[in-house]
Amino acid sequence: MPTDKSGKYHMNTQRANAADRAPAPAKEAPMKESGGGEPGGEGHIGHHLMQQAADHPSGGKHMHVHQGDDGAITSHHVGHDGEVQGPHSHENMEALKQHMSQFFDEEGHEGGAPEMAMHHGGGSLHGM
């Protein structure tokens, strides 16, 4: 089986040669686990996700919630203004729901917090 210059195997010689001619993918700076020594700070993935959400063409409001192995609940969010807020620490699920309700329903409509989907693998909650 033919290989390209980097040693990766390809199904045929043409594909190996094409891989050699292809430009190298751009490398992105690695994300830090935390920023400025503060867990959940500007270097945290939740903050990065909300920065990306702020640039999303559909606009709207976005929130990322993380529950660590120690049970600590942290959230970041971005509103219509595009400004990332957080980290916000929540002492329990009820406090998180209250925060979500305030963020997503600024005008005080009844109905409370939006539905949430729990992704058990990473322990993240995402407002829907």
C-alpha cells in the first residue's frame, strides 16, 4: 500500500501523491483549561464556545453549563449584545435554573427556564 511523505497509507499512488501536494492544515492555538488561574475563566472552553456563539450569524442567546466531577456547576453565556459573560458559579441545580430563567427570559415571562438536555459523557448542559 503506497504512503505519502508523512508516512500515512493511501489506497493508491495517485492519492498518496495528491496528499503530498495538498497544503498543510492551519494549526490553531491550543485552548487552555483555565485562564488566569481561575477555573472557568477566559481560557476555559465554555468561554471559547460563547465567543464562537457570539459570532454565529443567527444571533440569539447561548449558554454553556459545565458540572465538574466535584459537582461544581459553572456557566458562561452570551446575549444579543455579543458580550460573553461568566464564569458564573451555581451552588445547585435550582440556582442554575434560576440563572437560566433570568438570562433567557429577561422580560419576566412565565414559564421558567428552558428545557435542558443532559449530555452524560462530559457532564455538560446546553440550553435548548
